[in-house]
Amino acid sequence: MTTPAEKKPPAEAKAPVIQPMLYKSVVTVYRIFAIVTLYAVLGGVLAYGFVMGFYAVNTTWAAPVILSPADDKSLDFTEKLVTSRQTLEEVSVDKKKLDEGIEEMQRHRAALMALEPELQAAIIREKKHNQATGPQLMELDKQKQADNLKTQAVMAQLKEVEARIDKDLASGLITKGDAATQRAALNQAENSYTDSKIGEILLTDSVLEKTTTDTKTLNVLDKQAELISEIAQLDIAISVAQKQIHEDTQQIDRLKQAIATAKQTPYYLSVSGDTTVYFAFVPYDNQKAVFAGAAVYDCYLNMVICKKVGTVKQIFPGEEHATHPIFRTDIRGFLIQMQLDRPESAKSKTVFLDRKPLIF
Amino acid sequence: MAPVLVWLILFLCLLISIVKYTFALILKWSFPGVTVKKDYSYQPMVSVLMPCFNEGKTVYETIESISKSNYPPEKFEVIAQDDCSVDDSFECMLKAQHDFSNIRVTVGRNTVNSGKARSVCNALKLSTAELVISIDSDCIFHPDAIRELAACFSEPKIGSVGGRVGVRNPNESTITAIQTFIYYAAFQVYKVPENWTRSVGCISGCLFAIRRELLLEIEPKIRSRHWFGIPVNQGEDRFLTHQTLLRGYGTYINNDALCWTTVPSTLPNLFKQQLRWRRSIVRDLFYTLRTLPQHVWTLHPNTVLTLVLTPLGALLGLLVVITMMTGNPMAMAGPAPLLLYLGVAAVLGLVIRKYSAKEAVNNPLAFGAYLAWSVVSSLFITTLALCTLDSKDWGTRMKEQEAADDDASGEETAS
């Protein structure tokens, strides 16, 4: 069974004549736009795939890096460099002070060392003298004691003489002048005896000094010990100071080395130089293409129609981390310094080293 | 700035999706009002309209499955409409008509290839039933499907009801396994909030029930549907659903009304199907935006949100992928997205195995490949859909025959 053909909806039938033409125009424009868009998408996808594949296999690309003195790494570097220099200066001043201190201590030590044998010689000399004179004095002391004993016996008789003088005076045998003269003689004798006793005691003391170790000797020995101790202390102080100087010297060497190394980094060049310095990050995968003097190429659309824009000037040894310019993954590598004839190339996403990435 | 804006919108879409899915699960488990009150005693006369184009022997199986329906045979009929298939589809229809004499099968044929939407309209002309069920000719239907769909129409404000579409070939390939997950999640979770407000944004054309008077009201719009004078033959299911909502009726998915479809198992077929669907989504978005004030005043806010956000998400996916590929091409290569997809797959795999063993996927981890597909889908399908809005083919069913002339009137025959 066949049913009659459908009728077109009334709205369509009554549509003005101009509407189909308008629709046709719109559809034509749409189709042109759609075709262009689809080809653009297709081209975009193919180009995208090619770029992805290209950067997956290419081993000569490097990513230019513009180091600003104000960026974090440069600021951090500057801060560390200033700190290192300040530390170096402080350690150098300390070392100089220690050098001067050691010199002073060594002079003092030399003086003490010179004093010590003289003291020792004096002690020995004195000891020898005492050894020689001590027995003699002892003999004399004994003799003095015997003399004094004799004198003492004589002095006992002086009482009788004095009594006799008084008796003679009273009896008028002698004048008062004579009596006074005689009494003065007696007093003088008594004084002599007293002096003699004193001399005996002093002599006994001298014998004691010469024949035993007295406090005076001990004082001298104490002085000698102090002298030795002071020398030992100076030795220790000098030794400590010398060790400190050694450590300071090593630290100074390390700091100088660190500063020298720092001066070889791109960050130093970026913060210290007056001229603009161009750097590029090279991933480890691409390091075979890097050597001083290698040509640097910059390309249109990142990879085609390339031209030489400079050379590799310097390769920095330190490891750097960066983000892959295309894949956005973290990668490891190092920085190089470029000598660019065309400074705009420093702003390119990538440059190529040693050779053009494609044949043109 | 632009990428930030794209990511911001994507984040908002994701947030809305998460909220919506979470809300769906809470609704599903906690509120009986989400499901419509079904009245199985309500058994109106039903016409099952089956447009067909180059389906071959599958059409026979489809009619066979309908013939086994638990619905009074005198109360339903099958109207099979062939759209000038170049294979033996029409012969298979006639054979089914002959073999399944327990039901009334009418076979019709367009004189020129007219597209699915017009084939449905042509089939409708042969129907007199109160309720019309439009089906795909490559599906197998559960015996209770018609009964379940009809029962939902006891609620007077319901205009259209859809069934759940399951996958017949879940383990045929990785592609079919992925689609099994997507289909299951879409019906069991994503549609639940829409069911709650009786405002499902798109009822699948595989199993689409609609009141006859409503379809007759919409039919002229279907026939006159065009894009700058070019007839639009695709996306009639989304269009019908949308029109139902705009006429103040409710739309609903009854997950107990089951049918099984053979999903594309090869990338080219999947691509064509998705392209057809994406065109339909884009057209629907343009239509919604063109008549947005009408939508805002007429429809439930949830419906407007669904009608705008779903297609917007597809367009946004394109921008997100472009941003990702130009900004961070390796972002998708990390383990996090893959682990997320595999986690979702593991959960869905277990749920499907427990609640729908027929669709159980042997290798749920195949869902990980959806990650790659989502990039392809977002990047190419949306772009291609936007650039081929003048297309009028049948998508996966195109074989040797090219679509007929745009001005074809869609004549038909019937036997």
C-alpha cells in the first residue's frame, strides 16, 4: 500500500521567497567556515602532534633564560655572596688579631725564658755559698756561745765590782767622778755583753738560714714555679691561637674558593655585570650538542626557517631545574651563557645548538 | 586569563556534577517520591513504532522480543517503518510480520530515505493507539517494558516516559565495556534528580513512550524541523523530550522498563554515533538559548540547569582540552586521572555485577581507556559537531546508500 506524499508544513509553504535564498547564503557561509575550521583543526592537530614528536626526539634544543637581578634565585645568590664576603672579612680580621697576639705572647715567653736560667743560677749560687759558709758560721756560733758564757761569768763579778765602787765612794776612797767613770765602764761591759748575746742569736739565725730551707728560699722557688707556669700557659695560648689561625686560614681559603666559584655562576654575571648577559637552559639529554663556540640557532615557529644568532660562550657546571617549554614537566640540566648577535632571540621559547633542527 | 576562566567554569561544572550525583544517590536511597506511582491496571492501547534503516536481521529479533511482551496482545501493535534500507531489513520485517502472528505487526516503507524522525512520523500515521512507544530497531526489549512504561502514564501530568537502555554486548570490546559503565551510571544515577522533578532532559530514543495526542501536537514541528532550510533528521528523542517539557508535561525514566541495545564496538562506529548525539546536544543548546526566557518561566529550574549545563559541559570540554594541550600537555599523562577513572570503574563494576549481572563487565579496568576517549571526544567530536550541523545522515547506520535529497517528501508505503 502506498500512502500519498506528505505535504510540506504550511509555514514552509508560505515562507517568503527571500527566505530560501537567505538560508542558502547562511548555509554556504557556514559550510565555508566549517571547512576552514575543520582544516584548521586538522592542521592544528597535525602540527601539535609534530611539535610533540619533534621535542620528544630532538636533542639540540635549549630554552633561553632571562635572569633578572630581582628574581628569587638572583636575590638569594646575592644575599649569600654578601654574607660570604662579610664572613671572609670578619675571619681575616680575627686571624690578623691572632697573629699579632701570638707575636706578643712569643716575645713575652722569650723574656720569661731568658729570666728563668738567671734565677736558676742565682739559686744554685746562693745554695753553694750557703753550703760553704753555713758550717763556718755554725763554728763561729758555737765559739760565740762559749765566749758569751765566759762573758756571762765575768758579768756576775761586775755586781761585786759595782758594790765595791759604792763602798769605796761611801768610804771616800774614790771620788764621785771616779765612781761614775767606773760605773760607765761597767755599763759598757754590760752593753757589750748584751750586744754579744744579740750577735749570738743573729748568728744562730744566719746559721739556720744557711743550713736549712727557709721561707725566703721557698719564696724564690715559688717565683720559679710561677715563671715556669706562666711560660707553660703562654705555650698553651700560643698553641690554641696557632690552631685557630690554621682553622681561620682554612675557612678563608674555603670562603675565597666559594666566592671564586660563585663568580663563575650565571647569577653573579647577571647581578654584577653592566652589560646584558644571555643564558639558556640545556637539559642533560641535550648536553652532547653543547660546547664552547657551538652555534646558536633561532627559528620561526620554534623549529623552521632557522638562522644563526650567536654562539655558546660559557658552560656553567651547576645543576639547574626547569620546566620543559612544551611538555611542562620538570627537567634537570644546566645553564650556558650565549653570545647573541640578535638579542631578541633571548626571548624565544627555544633555540637550537650546534645545528639546525630541521634541514632549513 | 582565558585559561583561568576555563578552569574556573570547569571547576563549577564539576562541582555541580558532584553535587548533582551525590544528591541523586541521596534521593534514590531516601525519597520514594523520586519514583512515579505506577498503576499496572492502566493498560491503554499502545502502538510500538519502529523506524528502521539498514538493521538487517536484528530487526527480526527486535520484533520477536516485543512479541513476548507481558501486555495484552490485543492492546498493542507494532508498526515497523523501513527508511529505504539497502539491506534485507524490509524482508526481515515482513518475515517477522509473518512469524509473530500473536501480535499485530504493520510494516511500512518510505519511498525515499527520510531519516529517523520523519520515519517515526510516518509510522505514527498508521497508528490509532492512545499511547505511542518509539523504539530503536536494534534493541531487544524486556517482556515487561511496555507494561512498565504504560503504568507510569497513570500520572496525568506525565507526557513522556523512557526506559533504561542496557548494553547487550558489554564484553565485545573495550569500547563496549566503557559504554556499559556510561549507560548504567547515566540511567541509575544521573537521571535521578531529573526524575524527581519529572523533568528528564533527554529520554533515549531506544525506548520512548509518549501520549499520542502530544506526539500529534509535536509532529508538525518534527517534520518542519530544519537548520537554515536543511531538514534535521537526528536527535528526535531529545527534541521530543524538550517539546514535551515545554508543553508543561513531565518526563520520566522508568528504570524497570528495560531494553538492550548493541552499542558500537568499533571506534569509527562509536565516533559516528557520538557525533550524531553531540550534534543533537549542540542544536538543543542553541534552541534553549534562543528561547531561554520561555524556558526560565515555564520549566523547573533543575530542568533549565540540565538543558543548559549538559551541552555547555560538552562545549567546555573542548576548551578545557585545548587549554590543557597548549598549557600543560602532560597533565593527562599522570597517574591521578587514570586512578580516578579506574576507581570509578571498580565501584561501578561491582554495582553492575551485583544489580545487573547481564551487563557485568569482565574487565572493569578497561574503563581507564575512557580517559583517552574523553580527550578525543571533547576535542574532535564537539568541533566536528559544530561544523557539521547541516548533516542529515543516520550516523552508524549509513551504508552504501547516501541520504536522499534534502527536499524529499518522505512518501511511504505500508503492508
